Amino acid sequence: MHIQTAAVHTLKDFEHGAVVPPVHLASTFELDRADEEGAFAYQRGANPTRTQLETVLAALDGAGHGFAFASGMAATAAALSTLVVGDEVLLPASVYGGTYRFVDLVLPGRGVTGRFVDDLGALTDADFTPATRAVFVETPANPTLRITDLRRIIELAHRHEALVIVDNTFMSPVLQRPLELGADVVVQSATKYLAGHSDLLAGVITTHDDALAEAFALAQKAQGGVLAPQDCFRLIQSIKTLPLRLQRQQDNAEAIVAHLRGRDDIAQVWFPGSHSEEEARIHASQATGAGAVLSFELAADLDRIAFLEALRYPAFAVSLGGVETLICRPATMTHEAMTDQARQAAGISAELLRLSVGIEDIGDLLDDLDQALAAAR
């Protein structure tokens, strides 16, 4: 099945001929035999509705296993919890602020070192040590939209017996499928494009590796950060419209990029592939679209606060991937956990604004940006 079809038709054969799955709310399940374990015993370990969602998530990524967590950070934490005392993980300097916080503040207490790299694309064999057990990749990067060559990083990391974990939140399986390129683990904040309506928290892990799958199942059962049945059902339903929503969002984002580029009142616009011809080539080779997030800076003589307060449609809020357009200032909202020095190394200036484009009428969005820019003058 193509992904548009898989999003709708992965789940079949429901009882009573229903065309949508039932929601199983039970926290505990009666066992058929006293001397055997059942597939479902207690909701934290497994739940039929969560199992249905995880079947869909695995199908979308072309994975052997899928796991649903209570948030994107819960999924990322579970993926990184496979590291043990003495291990090291390499990450881009511009990694999502929540991931940076977990690696900077939590992993050291477990004896795990996180090493942040200014340009992950420039990694060489010399950057790996015997302790390097994983490379964590975001491509496009958040919020700079820099591109990393997944094939190159995967080949390099595997040569040193290190796992490759890819945060695919910005692209979703519709636009990029890292497991097919050889990545070991994919994590996503399903809060974003998969759910798409800014009304639930969820996280996803997918993998082909059976041993890693056992570790992630243990993380669900032992740590308990699982997704509740009602939210599993809502996510199943939301995923059915993911390809349609994302196509409209991407079309709108492309139009906004074209509208903003080259204007005197815009200092710079960043989107996947904008930093160089090489990054554009790499992105085109591993993804099927640019997505719907862009970042930009206003010209120095414009009033950023006036611009933000004049906007009528984009909400000044964190997050991305919803049907509504959102705008935020990463330095103080999504990457506030970083030091000033770390943000500078990551290329996240105090003036950078990140726009997550929704499904609104593009004419309304462009007119709104124009009037806000006029107010900023």
C-alpha cells in the first residue's frame, strides 16, 4: 500500500463490521487460564487500542515494530535509555530544546555522556570513540532547518557499531522514512503532524530491530509513559488525514517562502535545502518534500514585537504541525534550556522566528504577513 492508503486501511476486520476500531478502556483484563499469561493483562503493559495504533505506526514507517508513548519526549527518553553507564551519544548542537535538556541534565546522572556537534554532517571516523554508542539526528534540524546526509551518517555510525536514532517529527513518514535508509530507530512527537490538531500529546518509536523492540516494550512497562486508550483512538483517526493535511501545509509553506524571499524587510529565510546547493541535493535524495516549517529573521530596522503582535492568524505559541499556523521565538520558547553559548553554536539567534504553517487560505496568510510587516516598520 502507498502511505495514503496505509493511513486509512492498515486496520481491518473489526468486530460487528465497524469501519473504525473500538476503544478498550479497561485497565485490567481477565485471563482465560490460571497457568498462562494472556496477550493483555494490565493496560500499562499492553492495551488492544494501543496495539492497533502501534500497528498503524509501524506500517507508516515500514517498520517491524511500533510503540506509542505519552509524549514525544517520553519516546525520545525511552530511545536514549538504551544507553548505559560509560556510553556516549553524539547530537547536533541545534537539537530540539527538550532533547537537549534531557541529554544535558538527565543522562549525566545515569553515567551517559552527550556530545553536541556543531555540524553533524561533518562527522568523520575521528569523531568516534570506543564509548560512542549512538548518533541522534534531526534532519531538517529544529529550528535552523539544516540538512544532514542520513545515508552518510548511518554508514559512518554503523562502521563504529553505533546506533542511529532519527527524530523525524518535522517530516513524518509521509515525506521521509529513515528506517528505509538504514536507521536503527525513528522517534517522533506525534503531537505534531501525526495528531495534527494541537489537542493531544503523544510520542512514537519505530524500529526493525527485535532486540531494541524488546527494550522499548520494557520501557513502556517499567517506566509507564504509555499513551492512554482514548488518545490512541484519536491518533488513529487523525492519522487518516495526515497526507492530506501535510500536502496543504507544505503548499502553503512553499508559497510563504516565495513571498518572503528577497524582500527588503526580511533579513533571511531558512527552509530545508536553503543553506546550500549540497544540502538541497541531499534533502531531495532522502525526502519527498520540504515540509511545512520555515524560519526567518526580520530586517534589523523592523520592530519584532510589533510584527508579532500585529499578526491576526498565526498564534504566538510553541509546537508545530497543527492545522493552524503557529509562530514562535525559539531562543526563548523551544530552546530556552540552552545556554546563550549553546544557542549561538547552534545558529539560533535571538531574532530568529519559526513559522509552522497550517491549512488556512494562503491568501489570508500572505495578507496577514504583509500587514504585520507594515506594522513592524
